[in-house]
Amino acid sequence: MHANDPGATWPHLPPDEQIDIAVDSLRMLADPTRLRMLWLLCGQEYDVTSLARAVGIARPAVSQHLTKLRLTGLVTTRRDGRRAVYRAKGGHVRRMLAEALEAAHHHLAGLPDHD
């Protein structure tokens, strides 16, 4: 079931396991540092050092955040020689993040809701 499908039936609840995973994903977005990191990872791959520099926090903290994002299925990792590089996992992650930030923009700008 996809929420954007014209045939989606909103009155029917998704399975509990799907709800639990969605809650975990949204919980990951509730942290400003992870949100910033995920935004950058939607655009390109980063290793821990580059991402730490980009968001302005220590490498160990970036590693901890990346572990959480990876365990909840929001980022993927691959090896490039001796270093691991990270990227957002799929278009669904980019769309979820874009929708959250668009909603924030509408709220800040006092724009009307639209469907």
C-alpha cells in the first residue's frame, strides 16, 4: 500500500510492523543533526570525515548517528577501499525528507495547505 496511490484506502490501517518501522524512521528525523546529515546524504555520498566537516560535529558523533540511520533503513553504506561511504537509501527517503521540510516551509511562511 502506498499513500500516494489513487486506490489507497486510508480507512484501513497498515500492519503493525509497518507502523513500527515508520515510527522508527520518523524518530530518526526528529533529531536536527540526523536531519541535516540525511539531507546531505540525499544529494551525494559522504564518508564519516567529510560528513563531520559538512555538519560541523565530531566524527564519533557522526558515526553514531549514521549507525542509527543505517539500522532504521534510511541510509546505505558501501566500501570504497578502506573507507565506508554513506548515501540515503532510495527515493522514498528523499521524498519523506522533502515533504517534512516542505511542510516546515509552509508553516514558517504561513502558506495555505494543499493536496
